[in-house]
Amino acid sequence: MSDTSTAGPAYQTINPATGEVVQTFDHATDQEIEGTLTAVHAAYDVWRKVPIAERAKTVKRIGELFVERQGELAKLATEEMGKPLGESAEEAEFCGEIFDYFATEGPNLAADQRIKTFSGGQAMVQKLPIGPLLGIMPWNYPFYQIARFAAPNLMLGNTIVLKHAESVPQCALAVEQIMKDAGLPEGAYVNVFASFEQIETIIGDPRIAGVSLTGSERAGKVVAALAGQNLKKCVLELGGSDPYVVLDTDDAAAAADLAWDTRIGNTGQACNSNKRMIVMDDVFDGFVAQLTERAKDLRPGDPAEGADGTFAPLSSRAAAERLAEQVEDAVSKGATLHAGGVLGDAPAAYYSPAVLTGITEDMRAYREELFGPVAVVYSVSSDEEALTLANDSDYGLGGAVFSTDTERATKVAQGLEVGMSNVNTPAGEGAEVPFGGVKRSGFGRELGPLGMDEFVNKRMFYVAD
């Protein structure tokens, strides 16, 4: 391998509201990657021996720093990936809650568990760290994605190499600085601006015990294959095309408000956003009309200002163009575009929030994930039809079912083929609520009690009488 590998895109801050290249960062050299692997392995030998109660103090401090620096962090996220400033600040604050949760609950979650034996003696399952881990994180939630991976694993005593998305390098460096300032041992958390080839090297290195990826289905296939070839544990959180089923409502305007606000949160760039709204036929027309009313008068705005009546850009020009192609494909094949769907001028990344109906199986939008502010609405005539359509997806991340009759909604929600099923709420959220999917949405869980149950040695410890 050469001294410096530069395959793949550069690490750059490109403001999606303007298309301006703000700052560029060099890829790591191969010597720097080797130094990182040496450092995280040495730090693991130190960090895992720190009593978990002491580790908790450091993890708690990390959370406090996310909150203390939320203003600074918010500005970085807004500049690098276009998130409205208020949402960026909320994301940083939520990271504080995640680290605090694991600092508080972690010692109990990682405690020894006695198991019943039938041959005398005492048996228990111990939860021990397994070693340095590689985290490969996406741009859409540049802080939250790190928090849900790093918090439980630092509590367990694992150490971390973090490879962030190429488009959020300043966010990546800001998080690394928080980790240092909170008092983690040198090398316990290291950010790397690695190339694709260097990621392959890191996964294959015997000093790395596992890898966690949040990203595209395509990236998941590559990482899972590399992890399998090297007999490494991996966790994958990939795409989603979550169903959002409205069986009935006694307030069409409120139902549409909730559905719309959910869909355009983070400018539609959330893995578990309500990308397929499935609405009973007697509610459908009014529901679509309400959504259209909310979409039609929006105008592009500066995400740093977040003025009423405006929408933010997508994360990149390429993302906006891809979304436009998916919608254009649907419209060309007979779908109805009720509002929005206008690609702004280059090099900015604006795409006006849209409402789309009449999607059929021959359209890309039926199978592909629409990662942006497009509300796709389907009409169904029975609960059975709604459930069949909801499950007719290659993805299985989350889903939600709404009805004034909770028992009715619960019955349909129980049938959803997803990792997270919700009744009368878009999503159960909180540091204590596990996150993850099935089918092509990946495998493994983050957050909650299950978040500390992935990269762990569940060692059986037996003492004979």
C-alpha cells in the first residue's frame, strides 16, 4: 500500500445552502492509520481495567460537554449538512441524554447475571468488553449517530476508531475534542479521515474486534462481507422505507400535521422517517389535501435562520438530484405530484418538499428509499390491505399505525415486519428505547438495554461446589 491513500472523495465541508467549499481535509496516511490502531489497542488495555463506576463518570462528562457546546456543535452541523439550526441544537442535546443514560444505567446493564444450574455450583454470565471497535457513521445525524454507538461501548470498556462521513469532517473533529476534554485515556477514541482502502485495512487488522456501520444498503453489504471474511462481529443500521398507516382519524388536520412534520424532519433525511404513508380510502382525499396545503407555499431558506415558511437544503447537490430523478421517474409513469418537487439551481442543494400519490410497482419510488422531503401517500380500503402494503418492502426498520381505536391499531402494528413498531406515535424515542431493523435494514440494536448487548463478551463463569 502507498504511503498516502486518497481513493474515495475528499473530506470536505461544502455548505449545501450555497455549494461553497468551506474547508478540505487530507486523508490519513497509512502511517497514521497504523498509529491509530496501535493507540486504540494500547488504550483498550488501560480503559477496560478502569472500574465501570469510574468509566461512568467520564461518560457522563462527555454528555455534559455535548450540552455545554450545543451552540457550537449546532452551527457546524448546519454548515456541513444543512440541518436547520434548531434541529442541530436539539440533536446535540439528545446526545447529552444518551451519554447520561448509559452512564447512569450502564453499571446495572453490564452487571453479572446469575443463572440457574441443575448440577450444583454457581454459574453466571459476565458482560465484558471485546476490544477496539470501528464505527463508520453517516452525515445525516453527525452527532447522534456517534453517541448511540460510542456511549454504550465506552461504558463497557471498549475503545473506538471513528470514521465519519466525508461531508462532516468538522463535526467529527468536534466530537473527538469532546472525548479528549472529558478525560478519556489517550487513544480510547480516535477520529480518522480514512480512505475506502484504509477502512478495509482497519477491519482486517487483528487488533480490531468489531465494526458498526450506519449507512446505505450498498455500504452495508461491503462492510458485512469484510467483517465476515475477518470473522468480526458487525452491527448494521441501513436504509428504511417505513410505513405510516392511518386507519382513521377524528381530526384530519392534526393527523396531517403530525405526518408532515415527521416527514420533513431533518429535511426528510432520517432512516426511520415515514416514507410510505398508507391511508384508508375514506380519509385519503382529505389527508392528501391537508398535506398539499402545507407543502405548496414553502420557499427555500437559510437553515441557519430557520424562518417560518422556509425549507432547508438537502445534504448535497448529488442527494437533491437523485431525489429529483426518483420523483421524475414516478411522474413520467403516471404518479401525481400535488405540490413541490422543484429542484433548485446548482450548486445549492434545495429541493422543495413534495406530495406524491399514485405510486405503482413499476416506479422506482415503490421500492427505493426516498431520502428527502417527499410525502408518498397510498390509498387502501381495509386493514388487511394496509398491512400487506406496509410489509411489501425490502426494508424493515420501523413503522407506525394510527387509529382512534387503539386495539385496532395495535392489531395491525403487531403484524408489521419491522424492528420498531409503534401505535399512535410516529416513533418511540429516547435513550432507553432500542433502535434497529430487520430485512435489508440491517441487524443488531443500538440504544437502550440492547445497546450494551452487542459488542460484548458474554462470558460464562462457573464455580463448582
